[in-house]
Amino acid sequence: MIRKTTLLLALLLILCAALPAQAEDAAGIRGYSRSAGYEYVTFGAYPTDADGAARPIVWRVLKNENGEAYLLSEYILFSAPVHGDYEHYSGWAASDLYNYLNGVFLNDAFSAEEQTVLLQRTEDGALVTLITSDEMKDASIGFSSNTARLCESTEWAKVLPDPPIFELPASNNKGKWKPLYIYSKGRKYSPWWSRTQSTDYPHEQRRVMDEGKIGRISTGNSDLGVRPAVYVNLNLMRIQGGNGALASPYELAVGREEPLPQVTIAELEAANPQPESDETPVDELPAVISATAEPEPAQALPDDIPVVILADLGLDAGQTPADEGVPAGEEPAGETETETAEEPAPEIAEAPAAEPAAAPAADAKQGFTAAADPAGIHERFPALTAEGFLPEGEPEFVYQDGSSGLWLYCSQTLRIEINRRTGTNTKKQPLRWYEAKIYTRDESERFDFFPYDANHYTSYGERYKNYADNIALQHKVVFAVNSDYFIYRVERDHEESYDYPIGVIVRDGEVLFDRPKKATSTVYPPLDVMALYPDGSISLHRNATVTSKDLLAAGATDALSFGPILVENGKVSPRSKEFGSTPNPRTAWGMVEPGYYIAVVVESRTSESKGESCVWLGEKMAELGCASAINLDGGATSVMMFMGHQINKSGNYGDITNRKQNELFGIGHSDNIF
């Protein structure tokens, strides 16, 4: 009897050995856990090595809800623009990259069987998509810091596609693709796209920048990385190998194994009748065992994840924010990021020839008399002279009441009144802004530019920038706002293979740049020009209609470029309707007459204020009496400074609230600033 039982157990073991091992249920794979991190899987295949050899795609599992898993490619798989014809970008779902991912890439990366488990679970209706900018900041799926967003690429991603993934128009870098950008810091990481269109710059898209910040950039840039994302139905899949670690990801396959048959001893006895005698020779058993086929060797695990060794491309510096930003940018990464973003790749045409800008006509100058109007003098000011300033010998007067929103300053040559206003914007949302009226007695007090590092005015990089508070304290400037943040465009110029448009930039009679946009450009900012003159007057010029030579010949000492122009000849400029149509933080500066200036800063991205458009800003500047006014950089750059300190509240712009800058635009000096 003992031998019979031993025989049956042996047969049971033989049967189990002959059957294939049951695969693990894939539905139990977990999403991101703060304590345990990610689990990783391989699914599909795509070129990975520099020679184009395809390997399984490695994905991190962001989340798994009821067996539906959201996967993000662990590495940048290739570089591409979101939309080649960036000036006609109408949204993610109509973009070149969307169509490529859900056409060529879909069929290249996934077999017909693998495509059956892909799910449409995102608002764009895609099977293959990108994550959103909000998801880039979602701690519940692992993006709790800038570091978490840093991403390396495969070797294949650094190879310039030939032929290109899709054609670029000639207006985009002459139709030429650029290789994947690799940040100089560490020579490891690259920028990568989200599927989120910028709300304030419709030709731009949110992306991850250097140091993992979030910003924005033109959709036409071909040197940004692509990390596809997919939803898959794990309920229809099985795990064939791996342990879920990055070094050994779960190997997913389509189809679930049927449960192994339940075999009883009785069924075995019926299927394999044995002699009744207890004298069955034991040496007959090996014959049964030897007839059992050897188990097939386990399927080999995929090769190790490629070691990414990024070549030194000789780049001078990493890309910078734009507000989210810009972001910009942006940026951050507002919506940054800059954060002020520029158009990418187009060949910049020379500005049309323009007649030299004439100095303002004499009859347009009413002198420095506006401060004398009693109606413009706040009751909290002390007794002033007939000209509207402090008598000689009197110490400067400073009044600050942040609770009521009133700031006053007066000296023998300068008088300032700032009021905080509240209301609703055109979308019936809360709005808060600051109106500053600045009066000067004579030409001894003029608006000027205050650099953080005058010895490196055109040098790019974080070490040549600082926060507005620090720059204001450094120069002890009484009142200031941000300027045109031209240094962002300088940084972009060093990243691109073509001459990036910077504008007409003149500081203290020195031409720093004279590189306008194409006259037909519709990309924000338009780089309209404001020039300043020694007599306290200004002149405004649309992009590509004036040169630095023209302005210097007319006597200008300084020029900035941003825009759009908001007010011309006392009326709202049509340019204000062509650019900057979305509610955002804004900065505007204008002149009522020489010696009387207006500055307005609009808050946004806070609970107290949701921002405004350039149309509203132009109407406000005209309402306040400006004969001429221009829009300066906004977003996380937008600041108003009084006695060395920022008085406006900066909103959330991606991962930043207040951007480092290279200069301020201000007036007045006080030794009482500290």
C-alpha cells in the first residue's frame, strides 16, 4: 500500500512538472506609493540603442485603479516638436505630435495584440498621449519635487531622426530638426513635453525645464523630449517575469492563463491503473519519470535597462524659466516657467527699413508742471511747494500703509503715490491691481535701468540674476517695476542654432542688441519698442519699424523691447487686442507727459486676483491719462517695488512665485532704504 501511495504522489509531481508554470496576475501591480515608490513594467518595444535596436519599453506605473493602470515611459524615447507650424497651433488634439503618437508610434511600438489592451481614458481621446502639466506637479503619482521630474533619455533619443518624424515648415528653423537638448548641468537630463497648452501663450506648451522646473515654450521646438503615456487594462494581461524593480521590471504580456486543472488522487488512479500486488518493482518507476519531457527553460528576462551616457554637446548653459511659469517662462515652470517664452525656430528676417525716429515735437511737451496740480496731491502729503514737492531742507517724506493699500513718497524732486485697487475682471472674477503716479520736478529725476550685475549685463545664467527685492536694496531705488526681461531671450539665443529674436535693447547709450522679430510675427510678446530721452519724454515703435541707430540718432539714451503697445496718442492701441488676451499678471508703464508717469501692476494666480488681459490694461492706462503706454514682461516677473521692497503679491507660476531678474526699471534714490 505504501508503494502504491508513493507511486501516485510521484505521478502527481510528474504531472505538475509537465504542465507550464502559471503566470502571475498583472492586475495586482500597484501604482506609486510614497513609502515604496514606483513599480516598473515592460510593455511594447521601441528603438533604444544608438544603432536603433529595439528593446522593451520600460514604464513606471503612476497609478492602478481597478486594474486600469496609467503608465509613463521611464525614459525620453525621442525628441520632436508638438506642432511644426507653431504659429497655427490650435491645441494638443490637433497637433503633429498627437497624430504621430496615435499613428506611426502606436503601430511601431505595439503589436496588434498589444493594442487591444490600450484604453482611452484621457480627455484627448488618445491611446498614446503625454501627461498634463498638473500631473507633472501631482505628488500622489510621485511628482512632489523638481528632482522627481528630471528625466534622462535613451541613446536612440539623442540621434537626429533621418528622415524626420514629420516635416517642418520652412518658417521653423528653415525646416531643419535639432537634436535633443541636453542641459549643461550634469550633462544628463533633457526637457520634456506635457500635453497642456499654455493658457496665456496659445502657441506654446507646458514642459519640464532645467532642474525639473515647469515652464512653457513654443510648440515648434524640435529639441524637446517625448515621454509617452498610456492606460492599459491589466485585467487582460499577465506577468511573465521580473520583480517590479527598475532593474528587473515586470514583463507584461497580453492574455491571462487559465487556472491549472484540479487533479484528485482518484482521478490519477483511474487514469493510471496500477497492479494490486504490493510487489511492484520499484525499478519500474524511473521508466515513467524518464518519459516525462524536460520542462522548457524559463523565458530569458529582457536585457538590462540601457545605461544612458550622454555626450558632451558643448552647450553653454541650460534653458531657463518662462511663468508657468514661463515660464515661459515659463514658468517653471507658472503656465516655468519664464517664463516669458519666445517663438522658436523661424529664420528672423531683417527689420524693414524705417525712417529715423524723430524726437517728440516741442508742442507735445508741456514741461514738468503736472505735479503742481492741487487735485493730484493726496491729503496725507505734508505742505508742498507750488511745484508740488518738498521745500528745500526738508527730509524726504515716506508713508506706507499696506493694510489700506496706500504708499506715498516725496522729496525735493520726486513725488509718488501708489494705490491698491480691487474689483472684478472681465470674467467676473476677483481682481486686484496697483496704480502708481510718479511726478518729477525736472530732468534730474528720470526713470532708469538698475542692473544686478552691470559688468555682465548681457551674460546669461542664474549667477547674473537676483530677486527684485535684492536689486532694489542694492541700488536703494525708491520706486521700480520689472523691465522687459531681455536676458531670457539672450539665454534662448545661446540654446538655439539660429539668431533668436531679442529686440532693440539699448542701455545708457550702448546698443546691447538690435534683433527684432519678423514684422509679420503673431507670437507673444511682439517686441514692440519703447525709447527714453534725456528730456523725460518717450517714443513707442512697433516691432521691426525702428533700429537702434534710428533711436540713437534721435537722441534716445535707452530702449526696451516687449509689448504690445497699449496706448498711442492717448487712445487704446489696436495692438493690445492682438497680443496677451488671457488673464495674467501684468505690468504696464506709460507717460501722461514728460515729468508725469503711470505704472500699473495686476496681480493674478492668487485667491484675491485672477489677472487681466492686455486689452483691459490698455483701457486702464488710457483711463489714467496716458498719452503713451506699453506692456512690460508679466507672469512671475511682474513686480512693483517701493522703498526697496515688493508691495504686490506674486501668484503661483508653476514651481515659482517670484522670478530672479537681471535688472529693474525705476526712479529715485534714498539712503533710508535698508
